[in-house]
Amino acid sequence: MWKDVRLWLDKLTPAQVISGYYLLAVSVSVLLLRIPAVHKPGVEVAFIDTVFTAVSAVSVTGLTVVDISETYSVFGYFVIMFILQFGGIGIMALGTFFWLILGRKIGLRGRRLIMVDHNQYALSGLVNLVKEIIKIILVIETLGALILGFHFLKYYPAWDEAFLHALFASVSATTNGGMDITGASLKPYAGDYFVQLINIILITLGAIGFPVLIELKQYLFRNKWDQEPSFRFSLFAKLTTVTYAVLLVFGTVILLIMEFNHYFKGMNWHESFFYAFFQSATTRSGGLSTMDVNEFTMPTLIIMSILMFIGASPSSVGGGIRTTTFAVNILFIYHFAKGNRDIKIFKREIHEDDILKSLAITLLAIGMCFLSVVILSITEKQLELIEIIFEVCSAFGTTGLSLGITSELSSVGKCIIMALMFIGRIGLTSFLFIIGGKEKQPNIHYPKERVIIG
């Protein structure tokens, strides 16, 4: 029997195995969240709501149908933080970490799984990559918790309560989990710009991509007196950082312009700026909010939906089509309009396979989100169209922002949102490989013929 199971597993592609691991993580998370001690006394949670919370935590989305602060005990908070770590860092990264602690070697199959889970192209250096990811994330979360903990002493009477809120906030922001134990996200700190800046930094460090953080660390701690050639950032790091910065600035400026005579009317410049800046930063995949987004106008909500659809960077804690996919699409359109067949940026040329992959991912994402909106429009007739679009983009981008409709969804609606959160976490590249199976080389080629396009 076990031999048959092993043979069946060997036939699966790495993407299919990774998806199975994430489904297993969801199952384990459901069991953990069903432990009686996880809930506050007298609180009962429906099974589908527990599954929804588990999927949201594993996919580090943050959409919830229950109030975390009113539902879960202190022990429950630590269970949720544990699940957020698995979702944020990645199943294979944490699995490899524990495997290394036990002194076991990582075989070829294990390395291939890590490669798929973190969108890498080479097998070499994967174990070191995992070690660096674990160290960087733990250092960021620890520093974030300490900084916020000492600052929160002025908000909470007891030091243990202050540092509990700080630890949860640091883990949630760094993993882009979007969950909170205040009961009101970051609205209690709407006037505290220090708390907002720390959360923006944590969200950015989690969403910008692990390879970028590793390269930044190598650059900062390089031996400046070494005779080796000067350090050079990779094309991925440059493209990701520039795209991330452009989206952050664009989101801030467009929110300020669109809400100038509406939500920001009568506010001081620094109040309106920080509201716009934080909401722009959180659309990458953060999910935390300093205000009720229902107060925004419809054009602003549409822009935020697009930003959430784009999501975070590849090999990060976030979802969406990812920043590099968006950047390659824009570059392709620009170069195609100029009659160029190749895309050149930062004195490098983007591989043709990456261009095709970005177009395929974008088309699949648009089709999947469109279908989800149509289905939810049928099953959730009590909701406005903009509310559904916003919820779908938030789930797919594993962002966690909501117009307050999550708890009103039907069982079918919750299942649709859970599927989007799950796909957003494993990534559309893995999802495509799940559908397509193993790559096959064609045995024959037919004559090529042109078709009329456009």
C-alpha cells in the first residue's frame, strides 16, 4: 500500500506536491483552531468559519468572518501567529528549517520543491536561501515587536499586554497577514504616525521579496576592501524595487487627488498624507487599515482593487499577479508599441519565457477574478458590485481589506473567497503547473502560419 502511495506521489509535479502541502497546512490549522482552549470561554465558531480563518491565516490574507479579538484567547493568538509564520515564510522553507535542525540532508526532490515554492530557477543555493529567509524574517519580527512593544506601553497599562499586542502586530505586518487583536485594525493608531511608519516598513519588508532582502543584506555587509568585483544587484531586485516604489507613490498620490474634496476635506496635510500613504502601502498585501475604507468614493475603491490585484512581489509573503508580472506587461506594451521585439531594462534583456509567463498569468488572473465576481453576483444578491469586486481582489491579492461584507457571505461565497486566497498564496505559476502537469517536449512541429491579430 505504502509503495503504491509512494509511486503515486512520484508521478506528481512539484507544484502539485506544494499545493498538497498547503492543503495539509490548512487541515492542521483547522484542527489547531478547533482546540477548545483556542477560543474565549463560551464562544463557539461554526466549522466553515474555522476553515475560512485557517485558509486566511495560511494564505496570510487577513479576511475573517469572526472578530479575532472577541473570539480567540491569548493561546489562540499564539496559534494564529504560528499559522501566519507557516503561510508567510512558506511551507517548504519552514519544513526545510526543521529538517536541518534534525540534522537531515535535503535531497534533490526537496530542493525542487523549495525551488517551486519560492519561484527560483536553479537548484544551487536553495538551502542557504531558506536559512537566510528564516533569519531575516525572525530578525525583522523581533525588532518590530520590541520597537512597538516599548511604544505601546503608553497605550496599555500592563507591559505583558503591550508586548502581546506588539508581537501580534509585528508578525501580522511582516507576514502581511492583515489580522489584528485590537478589534479595529490600526484605527486606534490613526493619529500615531510612528506606529504607522513601523507597520509600513514591516509590510514593505515582507512584501518586497526575500531575494531582494538577501541581496540588500549582502550589499550592506559586504567586505568593502575585498578585491572581488563590485557588488551588482540583480535585474529582479532592481525591477521589483522600482515597481514597488512606483506603485506605492502612485497609490498615495491618486488617493490624495481622488479624496481631496471628499474624505480628506478639512484635514491637515499630514493627516491626509498619512491616511493615503498607509492605505497605498497596505494594498500591496498588508490588509491593515487606519480607517474605514467604506468612506472612500467608488473611483478610489476601484483603484485600490487594481492595486490589490497586482499584489506583492514574487518570492514574498504576498499574493496577486505580483509586481514583476505587472512591470513586464507594461514594458512589453511599451516596447511592442515602439516596434521592438525584445524588452531591455537596466542594461539587461528580459527572457522571452518570462514575458510569455507574465502574459499568461495576467490573463488567467483576470479570467479567474471575473468568473468569481460573476458567481458572487449571483449567490450574493444583497451586495453591491463594487463590494464584490473589492472582496475578490483583496482575496486574490491575499490583502485582507474588506468593505465589511465577509461575514455576510453565503457558504458558496465563502468557498469562492477561500479558493481565491489559496490560489493567491501558492501563486498562479504553481496553479498553472497544477493544471498543465509535467512539461513535455513536443515530438513533432507543424508549419507555422500567421493569423490576423487586433
